[in-house]
Amino acid sequence: MSDLMVNPSSMSIGPQAQILPLRPQEYPGEQVRVGVIGYGYWGPNIVRNLHGQKNVQATMVCDKSAAALSRARRAYPGLETVSDPMDILRSPDIDAVAVITPVWTHYELAKMALENGKHVFIEKPFTSNSAQAEELINLAARKKLTIMVDHTFLFTGAVRKIRELTESGALGDLYYYDSLRVNLGLFQHDVSVIWDLAPHDLSIMDHIIKAEPEAVVATGEKHLNGVEDVAFMTIYFPRNVIAHINVNWLSPVKIRTTLIGGQKRMVVWNDLVADEKVRVYDKGVQITSGDGIRDLLVSYRSGDMWAPQIEQLEALQAEMGYFADCIMNSKTPFNDGHAGLRVVRMLEAAEESIRRKGELIRL
Ligand SMILES: NC(=O)c1ccc[n+]([C@@H]2O[C@H](COP(=O)([O-])OP(=O)(O)OC[C@H]3O[C@@H](n4cnc5c(N)ncnc54)[C@H](O)[C@@H]3O)[C@@H](O)[C@H]2O)c1
């Protein structure tokens, strides 16, 4: 049985989400039929989470690797497998295409899917550059088709709880977001560690800070295969909110820890522990000033720590159900092409800043 414990259609959706008017024709089927392109490392997770859902199903899997296809057939004997993406892109029995291939292939495959009238679920990062993302967004709008970018973390119980805490004002005004996302490998051949790991934090920040970033500074170095494998990124937001992301493929240990500081409370999120992933600290600093600078009074508040209940859900299962719900009920997903584009713009700025040895790049 699935460990999904939320009804995706009842999930709170982000500020960018809006209900579009119903299209002339309501969605005709009871299930959205998805063709999945790419069955490497991540694709099997997508196919597994499409299985057993009420409103969505995987009907075909494509991979150019015969070994990948035989793995898919062993896991799902009834599943049709093909090696040419056009078999999925042109199939009249497929409503939506999931693009789970390396980043450099995203734009071409998504463009062909949209041109063939298919909705698109696409991996992070959305595209290799912002011009491609803009083109896909416009194409989808013209064709009245949905794009959803797989910003998986937004569907985890931890991020949903953190968003609830920021939305409710429990943390007060935000001061900073500081994330350490490091491990040994998995090296990607086509993208740097920034394009591989930072999209997770950038999409989470986009979801909880809810402000357009103003500028980016980044530094990084290449040690092994011609792309940065260690990188540090700072993002400036309005109202003195600052974010820092440390991504590294050369760390001896895996760490996934994020600090989020607010004026009232602070959060420590350790994604690698089973219990108490999110801890909220009732700690803070207050400054009261008298007449002059010498009269500044600094007081530290140190209250309780509590670990809120986190929903035990498999993020991808909620996300795939939400994808189908958006298509069937003409909703714009909060992780739509625009959300994907905002992340790609920050990645591009980081890349530019790294090239210029840490210069500030305005967005
Ligand atoms: N959301 C997440 O948490 C998460 C995690 C891992 C990877 N990803 C993303 O998933 C995507 C794939 O990553 P991966 O690690 O699975 O890569 P991978 O290299 O392990 O797998 C990609 C698969 O796509 C196939 N493929 C490539 N081009 C193809 C084409 N034109 N037609 C058919 N098949 C093709 C390859 O044969 C391979 O089997 C990337 O965009 C990555 O950023 C997301």
C-alpha cells in the first residue's frame, strides 16, 4: 500500500496558482494516460508513482537503452516499451508525456510533445537556458496545455510544513535560508553541480520566500570532469532576505541540512533523519535602542524547541496525482513552466557569476 497520506487535490497550492476558466471541452477521460521518456536513474521512480493512482497511469515507457527497457518490462510486464520517443509523442492513446531524460534533451522532447498536443511533466531543471523555457511556456499557452516541472521537494511533508510555518507568520519576517546539500557523486556528465543539486533549493526558496530574487553571487571550481563539482551560491531577495546554498559532489559525507531564520523563530530541517526532520526553535535576538548607539540593548530570547508532525507521504505520488488533477480540472500547477523558468534564471545568473569569479549578477 502506498504511504501517501494526503489527497493531492486538497493540497494547499502556492501563490502563483490560479484556477483557469474551464476550457471549451472538459477533460474527457477518467485517467490521464502518461508516456514516460527516460528510464535511467529517476525514471523508474516516476513510473512506480504513476502506478496504482486513480486519476493517472503510465501506459508506455521509452528509452534508447535496451537494458533500461528490459528493466522496465521486468518490473511491469504489461507495460508497452519503445525505443523511439516519436512512438510516445505521436500516440493517440497518450495524453501527457513525462520527460525524465538528461537536461540537454528536455527542450527538444518537451517541444515535440507540446506540438503533438500532449501535456508535459518535465524534470528539473526545466531547460538548459531561459530562452528555451520561455518558448515552451508560450507554446503551451497557445495550445492550452499544462507544463509541470518536477520540483519534487515541494511535495514533501517537510517543505509543506515549512511553508505552513512561513505562511502563518510563525517564523516572523524571514532573515535567511541557508542550505548544505553535499555528498560524494553522483556526477552528471552534462551539467555542473549547480544545475544538478541547486534546483532543489532554488525551487524551495521560490515557494517559501515568495519574492523575486534581485541578484546572485556564485563561486565554484572544477576538479574532475570539466564542470563545477563544488559551488557556493548567494541569492539576494528584497527586504534583506538572503539565501546561501552550498552544493558539492566531493563531500565525504552526505548532508542535507537547511537553516531558515526568521525574526520570531528559526527552523532546522535535516532531511536525512527519520524523526524530527523539522525542528522549530523559539529563539531570537531583539534590539532596543535608547538615545544613542551606546544605548543599544541586545537581548536574546531562548524558548522551547518543538518538532511538528510531518505528513508521511511519498512526494512523487502526491505530485503525479496533482499533475493529473491540474490537467483534468484546468488548474495551473504552482510548479508550472513559470516556476521552472524562475529557477533556470537563477541558475543562469549563478553560472555567469562563477564565470566572472564571483561578480554580482543582477536579475
Ligand atoms: N526530481 C529529482 O529529485 C531528480 C532526481 C534525479 C534526477 N532528476 C532529473 O531527472 C533527469 C534524468 O536524470 P537521471 O539521473 O535519471 O539520468 P540517467 O542518465 O540515469 O537516465 C536518463 C535516461 O534517459 C535515456 N534517454 C536519454 N535521451 C533519450 C532520448 N532522446 N530518448 C529516449 N531515451 C533517452 C537514457 O538512455 C537514460 O536511460 C534529469 O533531468 C535530472 O536532473 C531529478
